[in-house]
Amino acid sequence: MTNKNKMPIRVGDNVKVIAGFDKDKTGEVLNIFPVTGKITVKGINLKSKHLKPNQKGAIGEIKQIEAPIHHSNVKILKS
């Protein structure tokens, strides 16, 4: 049985980070993961992902992706 956390946050809401490394930054909610209680916010909690080349002659790259953060670390901004 899975427990879903109740979150007042919806996709597209503007939120402000109130705790953590990116404190006082704002962004838009991209994804919500109700089972884990985490969300991804555009431009917040960026992590580097190293990608290997898949084809012969291709080059690898380093991409920056938004990692999820817990929903209790953000506050909804009123518009």
C-alpha cells in the first residue's frame, strides 16, 4: 500500500525555496511526485549528469538537470 502525501502545490505554481542550498530563490514547479513527497522546480537544485557517447564518433557531454526537493522546503507565492 502506498501513502500519498497531501500537497497544496500544483504543477505551474510559482514557489520560493525557504530551506536548503538554494534558499530565497524562486521558480516554477515542473513535476510532482506524491508518493515520495518531492517536487522539481525550474532552475533549483541543479545537479550534473555525465553522459557517455552512444554512437561511434559521438562525444560525451555534461548536462545540468533539476533534482527533486521535498515539498516542505518551498512556499507558494501568491500572484
